[in-house]
Amino acid sequence: MNTIDNVNLIEIPKVHDERGILAVIEKEVIPFDIKRVYYLYDIPSDAYRGGHAHKGLRQFLIPLSGSFDVIVKDGNDEKKIMLNKPNKGLLIVSGIWRELENFSSGAVCLVLASDVYDETDYIRDYEEFRLLKSR
Ligand code: TYD
């Protein structure tokens, strides 16, 4: 079963020259095939997002602009990771509760997902999540 130790920052390879930086995500960078891409923007600084876990979905979060905090929980432990570098993304495996907060002005969060949107894959109740993890 996944724990927060399976949630890790992954460095995105980049090509840097005097014209700027080009970061590239090819199939070796993240351990799933991308089936969906979405992004969060125009986020109020006091917004709280996430607040759920996924049964099967895996996601890779990239702070394209600005910064925000991601809190991940596995029912026993938790950790907070600040995302603030466009070439460092966070791999969130399945079965992990996540909360996103403390968005800077102009923050943009790009999400690469291993599957299409499916509400039945969500666990939106924390107590239900804890129960599932303790089984
Ligand atoms: P949700 O996943 O709860 O957002 P967050 O985790 O960022 O707080 O989704 C918010 C709303 O958007 C919810 O009504 C479902 C809808 N939604 C889609 O229609 N398609 C998608 O791909 C996603 C991620 C959400």
C-alpha cells in the first residue's frame, strides 16, 4: 500500500541557453502514460484545493508559475511539500490524501494525470479514507 514515502519530487530535464529554459517531459520522466492534462489558475491566495484521495489515479503536479504547498497524508503520516520550481514536479501515487494551499499570486498548477476524469475514483471523505487505509 502506498505511503507518503512514495510521493516524491521529480526533476524535469531542461535545456538552458541564453534564450531561456525549455523543460521537457518525455515518457521516462514520469511512471505513467498521460491520459489527461488540466491546470489551475486565477487561484485566490486563501483557496484550499484538493481535499481528497484517488483510488487508482496517479498525478504529476508542476508549478508552472508561482508557488503553492501540497500536504499529503497516508492515514498515518503527513508531509508538506512546497512547489516553486517549474522544473520540479510532484508525483502523487494512488491512495494518498492531498491538500493544496498557500497559493502565491499568479500561481499556475499543471496536472498530468494517468486517467480520464472519473468521480467514482475519488475519496472525498477523510474518515472514509482513514478507514480504507487501516484495513
Ligand atoms: P476537484 O478534482 O475536486 O478539484 P481540486 O482537487 O483541484 O480541488 O474538481 C473540481 C471540480 O471540477 C469538480 O466539480 C469536478 C470537476 N472536474 C472535471 O470536470 N474534470 C476534471 O478533470 C477535474 C480534475 C475536475
